[in-house]
Amino acid sequence: MSTHKGRGVHVLGAGVTKFGELWEDSFRTLIGQAGLAAVKDAGIAGDDIDCLYVGSMSAGRFIGQEHVGALVVDEAGLADNRIPATRIEAADASGAVALRQGYLAIRSGEADVVVVGGVEKMTDVMDQEQTNTLAAALDQEWEAFYGATFPGVHALMAQEHMRRHGTTREMLAAVAVKNHEAGARNKKAAYPFTITMDQVLRSPMVADPLRMLDCAANVDGAAAVVLCSDEIAASSSAKPVRILASAQASDRFALADRADITSFAATRAAADLAYRKAGVAPADVDVAEVHDAFTIAEIMALEDLGLYEKGAGGKAAQNGLTSLSGEMPVNTSGGLKARGHPPGATGLAQVAEIVAQLRGAAGERQVRDARIGLAHNVGGSGATAVVSIFGRE
Amino acid sequence: MSTHKGRGVHVLGAGVTKFGELWEDSFRTLIGQAGLAAVKDAGIAGDDIDCLYVGSMSAGRFIGQEHVGALVVDEAGLADNRIPATRIEAADASGAVALRQGYLAIRSGEADVVVVGGVEKMTDVMDQEQTNTLAAALDQEWEAFYGATFPGVHALMAQEHMRRHGTTREMLAAVAVKNHEAGARNKKAAYPFTITMDQVLRSPMVADPLRMLDCAANVDGAAAVVLCSDEIAASSSAKPVRILASAQASDRFALADRADITSFAATRAAADLAYRKAGVAPADVDVAEVHDAFTIAEIMALEDLGLYEKGAGGKAAQNGLTSLSGEMPVNTSGGLKARGHPPGATGLAQVAEIVAQLRGAAGERQVRDARIGLAHNVGGSGATAVVSIFGRE
């Protein structure tokens, strides 16, 4: 492997807290729990850790705290080790972007063991302030200021996708039903129960055509992973999973500036690069966690990731193709929909699920003989996307 | 050079906006101006850029905008290139922490040309909200909630430094006077004029012993640099400057948890590592930009960086040692004090000054035959510190 290829990077361990409205937990205790779980799972000691990355979308507004890298390294008991701690923010892609920075730190040769955490504590903030803060992931000056909200822009995408690609109201609902089927088997999920098609279709309208049960609810939670170099992975008794690629891409910030709102260009670009770097094709993917902030977003993700043809994403869930026992299991954790969506944590909770699947440790949710897994995390209305591909070792 | 040493990284260009209360400029236009200036200075084209990093402390609270990486890549006209854009937050060390991520991206081999920008737009926010937001760089739960402010915690440090090390009120004032002497020669500075010792000593009390003219004022502004690999630097007609090391370290978050508040342990750790990686000693440093958010902070920085013995930092400015014509010129740009302090931009404005000095392009502020330069950026009350060392090529 040449210098320019960089070193290999592996996930040595992962940890996820219970997601939900966690009144007894704070930002600090949540990230502490997830980090500790990941470190235990990896079988490393605190002194092995070379640096920390923390993904969080809006600690400044949700808990009045910036500088959360410093907070986390202290909470972890590692401040006296003087290791760097860096906070990454990319709206609800913060977790995956943080993962990629940890990946780059190891590839650069400046670190051998990196802990990457993601966290959001937001349910004890008033509803209107939550909505306004989430809209800060959109273009504040040209979208949010004029009243655009997160569900609103996704409703526009859904309308156009239905008009151009024949996607139906029932296809959207099938995504929610399918993800709750998987999520009912995930004890960490905020909403670990099944729902029916009828319930989705009768749930209150949020932004036409999206109803309440089309929307992933924002909750509290944290997730963390331990990354390591080839040398550390080779000598570990944990079950490492190899990161075959981690690619990030951008799109025009405001929806109005995009040529096509039925597709995320950033997802397509990140996927193309990730497949190329990993040397795998969409058909090689055995299990995927994709960013279903809204049911329409999962349908677009399936198409943008090349898992299904454009316009075929809507039928995938309806026809059972993406269920746990389908040909292409998607969101086996329950996805953002059933697991809940703490913006900073989601990208790393996805990685934790893929790691469990590739280790064969996903219990009732296990996909048979999963060898290649993919995680897809989106920021805001798609201006940032990260696609990471993982391989069983 | 072995794989583990990674590739060399160079600064190919730098740009800084005017700092100040910039009512005619927005977050967008400021970072755009700085980025464009840096790209022009580097002599590169937009299509050469592999990724962006943006340091910003609290865009969420100051301008209601998170996800600012996506905003900046779009404003730069590079969204259609799909390149990754990542926002870094580490309070007022955001700029230098972003620089270090750009440095790691090149060392990892995943990028050859990286633009790193830092920006804050904050003066059009009410005074009390500014103070509260800046206090979000401290421990919100254990410090800010009980009324601690940014000047307040630095006043505690100053009191203890005076008690234990004999530092006097006049020594503090001499730092401000000295930095304004240099800043008066910097057209980009927010406060490009000289002040007298008497003016400092008679300025309104903020937090005993710190008076108004001991405090760096927070302003609007942006700065950016272009980083590149060895190959690009070798073939460039710009005057590249080599990054010999960039090291980041952490300390306990709350002041009450530190054994000694007259010193920043994170600065000491980052400096030790940076000197070691760069293979230089403090005595080799020809020019330094240090984080003088308050006059006491520059005195502590001189000591923690090993430029002066503990307890000798106070006399350095008073005796003219750290002035433009002194033995160890510090804050030749005017420092945070005279240049003004936009938290996200400061760390990169420091780098721009060091680059100008090592290129021999600092005009009236030029330090003769500067070969080794150091930049020192601190987050909050010292829980994060970054020390980067640069060498003339």
C-alpha cells in the first residue's frame, strides 16, 4: 500500500445509549455512556486513546454549550491525558462527518486509536425552539427566514417524487411500517413497536403529503465507536470491522438552487466515490442503514445509492424487498424512524448497527451472512451526505 | 519519509478581511472575501480544491445558522464540485483546530489542496446575548450557569498570577500598549491605533484587575488559508510556507478542576508536542502570534510556550522584549487586542500574519529575517489549545 493510499482503518467497538425522551440524562451523561460502552466493547483502556471527535448539531442552542469537545474529553476522564478533542458540526450528518475525521486522523498516521462520539440532548427544549433550531440546518437567510421547515422542504421533495416517478402515498407509508417492524426488535430504539399502514395514513398531516408517522422524531441519545489502525486491529481480540471507504460530498444549500429535488446529488457523489474507493458495487451491499429522516428520504436514498433504479425506490418497501428478510435489508435497526433521531448521534448509531450486523451480533435483527455493509447519513435537506462502506474481517 | 510520518503540508496562500463592526457584511460575504483572497494569493483555481474546513464558534446563536460547511461551499461556488465541507467548533480555537483538520486531511493522502476558513459575525447581536454566548465556551453547567463570564475567569487567573508571580497592573497594561503599537501598522485591524499606559489604567473596570483595555473586543471578521501537499508546493510560483507541526491539546474544562490557574496545561502540552514534532526549540522561534484574549493571557502564553520563564512573562512587554523591535516579537499583527477577536477567525488570522512574516511580506510590521514562526490559539478559558509551527522555505 503506497503512502497516498494511507493506512487501513477499523472499527474496534461501538456503543449506543437508549434513544428517546431521556429526562434523567444530560448531554454529558449520554455521551459518557456511549463512549464507555464503545471503549468496553473494543477492549481498550482510556490511556490507549489518541484523540476524540464529537459530532453534535446544536449544543449551543439546545443546552447553551459550545466547545463540547472540551466538555467530552473532561467527562471521559481524559483531560489530564491532554489528548485533542474536536467537535464536528454538519447538522444531522454530524455523526458521520465526525467518523470521517477520525478515519482521516488514523490514515494520516497522527493517531492509532480514536474514539468518535455523537450526541444530541434536545427534548427538554420547547417545541417551537426545536423546530427553529432544526431549520438552522437549512439556509437560514433564504429558506428558514421565509418559513421553510425541515418537514416542509421534504414535503416538496415528496410531492415532486410522486408527480414524476409515480410514488404513492402507500409507498411512503410502507417505509415507516417496515422500519418499525425492524425497530420493534431493537431495545435501544425510542419507538420499539410496530405500526400499521392504516395508522400511518390516518396520522395527523404535518406537511402534505407527509404525515406524523412519515417523520422521524428528534430525540435524545448518543452513540460512539472506537477506530483503530491495522496494527491495533491485528492484535485485538475484539471483532474489528474494516472501513473500506468513507466519502463525503456537498450540494447546493438551498432547495431552490438544485436542478432536481427528487434526488440528493451529494448522496450520489459520496456513494460513487465510496464504491470506487472500496472496490465494491451496489449489488455487493448486504445490509444498509440509510437516512430516513422522512419516509421519502429513504426512497430517494435507495435510488441515489444505486441500490434501486430511479423510480423503483418507492416499491422496494411495499414489495418487502428492503425488510429484514428481503433481498436488500435496509434500516435493520429501525432507522431514524423507529430508533429516533438525535441529529448528532444518528450517523454513529448507523455505524453501530452495521458493525453488529457484520459481526453476526445483531440478534433478532441479524441479516444472514452479511459481509458488506453501508451507512448513509445526510445533513439538513441534503447539502451534506456521507457514505461509508464496511467489510467483515 | 515513512508512511507514518505522513506527507508534508504547506500554506500556499492566506487572506484576511478587515476586522471590526462590519454592518455592511454578512457571515456569507465575510467568509467569501477571505476565501477568495486566500485562493488568489495561492494562485490556484476553484477546481483545484479538494475540500473545505470552516471554523466558527457559534453561528447557531449569532446568526441562527448551523450546517455552515454547506453554506460556505455553496457561497464559494464549489457546491457543484461536490467537495466535502466540514465545520469545526472549538470556541475561539475553532480556526486553529480547523487548520489542524486540513493539515491531517493532506497528511492522510485524501486531499492535495484544502482551503481552511474561519469566520464569526456577531456584532449585530445584543450585548447580553453576546456575553452569554461567549460564556458557552466555558462549562455551562458548572461555571456559566452560576454567573461566570469570560472576563470573570480570566480575572481570577490574573489575580492569582499577580499574587504568586509578582505580576503587576502595569505589566498587564504594557501588553495592551505593545499590541496596539503593532496593530497601528495593520490596516485590517479593528483598532489600528496606539493607546497609552495611562489610558489602559484609567479605562473602566470589567473584572478586577482587568479593565476594558485589557480585554480583546469581539468583532466580525474572517480569515482563510490554502494548504497543499509537497508536490503542489514544489510546482507553485506562490511563496509557500511549511507547516513544521500542528499540535492540539486539552485541559480540564472548568477552572475549579485545575491544579494551577496561572498556567494553561493545554498550551504547555501542545507546545511540547509541536516543538518535538517540528524539531525546534523555543529559542528558535523568530516571531509568534499568541492568544491575548486578555492581557494576562499573553503573559501566561509566553510562559507556557517556553518563550520566557514562569513569572518572567509579565516583564517581557514592559521591558520591550516582545515588541516589534524586541528580541522576541509577539503579536506583530496587533494580536487579538488590536486586531479584534472574531472567535472563529482568530486562529487563521494568526496564521496569515505568520505566513506574511516568513515570506518577508509584512511591510511596516516585518520582523527581520524571520525563519521560524509560531501561532498559538486557545479555546475558552484554556480547555483547548493549538500550537502550530511554521518554517520559511
